[in-house]
Amino acid sequence: MPPKTQVDSTVVETPKKKPVMLITAFFLCFIFSVLASSGVAYIMLKPSPENAKAADTITEQGNLIATMERTLAQQSSKIKTIEEQSEVLKLYLRHSSSTALKNILIDQERNIQAYLKVMKSAMKDLSALSPRTTDWNNEYQYQLDLALKGSIEREDLLKILKTGEPNEKSQ
């Protein structure tokens, strides 16, 4: 019987080793499986440098767009304010005393020119009626021409001050 005991003890010892080896093999297989799936997931989900650069570029562009939108909104409000002020200034300039004074002076110069033209014509008619007044008429016609020319030049200067455009008349 001693040999049987030995056989029984070998038979008994072998089944005890198989479950430990089997559990160890399953555990190693599980560990390997977890590591393999983690590695694959890491590789697939790992952000590539190109994707990171693209994400950074998109973020920067989004920030730039937001900044530009804020700037455009500010500029639009400034433009609106300036346009409102411009309308007020235009109204003020139309009714300002300097513009009114310029208009009065321009009208006065036109009246002086009209008076000088009538006077010149009257003197010419008077010299035709009176004998020996041709020399007198020629001398005063020259002085009236100078006065008329000076008046036209003053009107031109006033128009330039008022509108920036010279007088259309050329005499």
C-alpha cells in the first residue's frame, strides 16, 4: 500500500496545482487584455500634434473673430455718434453768424457792382449829351472799371471763404 499512497498523493497534488495555474493563466490573460485595450484606446484617442495645432488655431481664430466683432460694434457706435454730431454741426453752421455775415457781404458786393455798372452807363450817356466831356468820361470810366474789378475780387474771396469755390462770373 505504500505505493498506492504515493500514487494517491501524486494524484492529489496534481489537481491542486492545476487550479492555481489556471487562475494565474486567466489572471495574466486578463491583465494582458486590459493592457492591450488600454494601449489601443490610448493610441486611438491620443491627440496628434496636427490635431492639437488645428484646435489651437481654431481657438485663436475664434478669439480674433470675437475681438473683431467687439471692435466693429465699438466703431459702429462711434460712427453713429459722429454722424449725429455732424448733423448738429451742419445745422449750426447754416445758422451761424459768420455764414450769415458772409452772405450779407457777398450780397453787398453784388449791389456795389450793380451800382457801379449803372453809374458807368449813366456817365457814358451824360458824356454823350454834353460836348467836350469825352476826356472826363474816359478818365472816370477807367476808375469805375478798377472799382468794379476790386468788387468782383472781394466777392470771389468771400465765396472762397464761404464755399471753397471761386465766383462763376468772369468779367
